[in-house]
Amino acid sequence: MIRALSIFRLFRLPNLFIVFLTQWIPYWLILRPAILKSGAIPMLTTRTFSLLAITTVMTTLGGYLINDYFDKDKDAINRPDQVIAGRLLPEEVVLYLYWLVQTIITLLSLRLFFAFPAPRPFWPLWVFPAVSGSLFLYTWALKCTPVMGNIMVAFLCAVVPVLLLIPEDRALWLGSFQDPERIHQATGLVWLYAVFAFFTNLWREQVKDLEDFPGDAACKCMTLAVVKGPRSARVPAALTGLAASLLIVMLLYFWKATEAPAWQITAGILCLLLPALIASAVLFRANRKKHFTLVSTLIKWVMFAGILLLIRQWPDVVLQFSAQG
């Protein structure tokens, strides 16, 4: 039973589900309705969106697998009960799984390319290999560097919702002639998802470095926490948390100024701003691993809640989407 749960953890299904939601919600509840109401025709269909989302999820999974392979020594110190590569599964099996996933990504990219009508866009053939290569580069070389690795992961997370704008660029351009305000609001919301993903994931990565300090230090993985020490490294992490909190405050102010529903503002305060402020405050005085684990849990909550709350007038949009479906 323990072995089965550990192998289940290898695939990080909750994280992959969040990645899927980060594309599904912005597209089906924001971008696509705006394109249709502006009179344009979306490029993505149910089939092509599914291919895009599955390929994105598989690319993320590949990043997790190669990370587990390279981090097995550090994880043996930081979280010995969760080590899979080399303990519950042979290292070679994890590596084979990684290359199997890369093969699937390649096939899915080709399938997505041929699923579009002629003239077919070439972005599926290079975007996903580029992201996979970046994830490999991060795990192999950049993860054990101060700041740069954190920024790369945050940037790649921000790319997830932005990917939706690539296939719909022409539809958005045509729709902007008929209903520029609606298209502007929709694309702005997608970019808001990207900015939110960048800051929250950058914060999460900084806290992970603090949380993993013992193993990183033992394996000479030169993160900022190892180079400067956890006492100093917690300050920029806390400042990133305050920057994320400021973004949330600006969002709440915008909601209030545009007469957002009262429930959304209340939920934003309770589910976004309050946890972010608590996590930032804890970070300034954190000196034990359990403190960093608590902060990490709060950040995960903010990330998940943000995916659901960033959309404007959620109940109305869901009803409209359900009616269209």
C-alpha cells in the first residue's frame, strides 16, 4: 500500500490537475466566450484544446520525473520517506519513464500540428520541446544556482495560460475590430493569470529552497539559502510574498472599483490576501523546517484559490458556459 501511494506521488496528480485548470478555466470561461461574442471563430476546438492541455500536462510530468531522478540524493535527506528514484523504483526505471513521456510529448505535438487546418501553425512543433528542454536544463544545471533557477520555473509556469493566446491570435485580432473592449478584457485576464502564476511560483520556489536547505547544503547545491544562509535567504522570499500580496491588494481594489460581486471581494480577502500576508509574516521569523512547510502549504492554497477567483463573475460565466455547452 505504501509503495503504491509513493509511486502515485511520483506523478503528482494534484499538481497536474492544477496545471490543467490553469488552461481550462482561462480558455473555456474567459477567452473562448469573448471570441464568440465578438463574432470571431475560435481556432481551438474541443479536440485541439484537449491535445494542447494533455501535452502541457505531460510536459509538466516530464519535468517532475527528471527532477526526481536528479534530486534523489537531496531528497534522501530532505524527505527520506518520499524518495522514489533509487528506493521504491530503480533509477533506470524513472529515467525510462522520463524518456517515454518525452516520446509521448513528441507524438502529441505532431498530432496537434496535424489537427489544425491548413495552413498549419508550426508552434506545436517547437514550443513543447523548448519547454521540455528548459525543464531539463533547470534540473540539470540551474536548480542549484541562486535565484536563476527560481525565475526559470516561475517563467515556465507563467507560460501555461499564455499558451492559449498563440493559437487564438488571429481570432483575437479579428474580434478586436468588432468588440475591442471585450477582447481586451479577456486577454488582460489571461495575462493576469500569467502574472499571478509567476509571482506565486517564484515565491513557492524560494520557500522550497529554504525548506530543502539540509539536503541542498549536504549535496553542495548552491541555492540562495545555501550561499547566503536560511536567515538571509528568507528575507527575499518574504519580500516576494509581500509583492504577491500587493498584487492581490491591487486586484481587490480593481474588483471594488468595477463593482465586483461582494462574495468575490470577501473570498479574495479570506482566501488570497489573508493567507499571503500570514505566510509573509511567518517567513520573516521562520527558523525551522516546519515553519517553511507551513508557508509552502499556504502558498499552495493561494495558488489554487487564485485559479478559481481571478475570473470575474464566476457564477454567471459558469451558467453561460453551461448553456452554450
